[in-house]
Amino acid sequence: MENLKRVAVLENGIQAQLLDSILAERNIPHVMVSYRDSAYDGIYQVRRGWGHVEAPERYREEIAAIHEDLSRELHEESSQ
């Protein structure tokens, strides 16, 4: 796999699962990295978000656009 770069920070597990599914469906290589650390009982996830997605640089813009759309949709649904 190509050299991976952090592309987007994920707010929660639902957002992470949805983004993972979309990227897999589109055959975009990626790795989901969780900030969960059982030694600290998830405290970093509260402060820093669920985690982030890493991918080759050439997919950055495409993943960022998908992430932005997904975030907007999730926020709109939660405010209704």
C-alpha cells in the first residue's frame, strides 16, 4: 500500500462505520484509526474525537468531500 496520510478526524463510531463502508464500496484504500485506549477508558475519544482515517495522498480530496457530506447529513439528522 502507498504511504498513508491522515485525511480526516472522525467524530464518533457511527460516522467512522459509515465512512468506512462508503470508501470500501468505492474501492478507496484506507485505514480507520481509533483513539480508543482501554488504559485511559476512552478519555482521548471525548477530547479528540473517535479517531481518523488515513489514505494515500491522491485520495485526499475525494475522501474529504465524502467526509464533509457525511458530517453535514449526520448533523442535519440529529438537529431534526
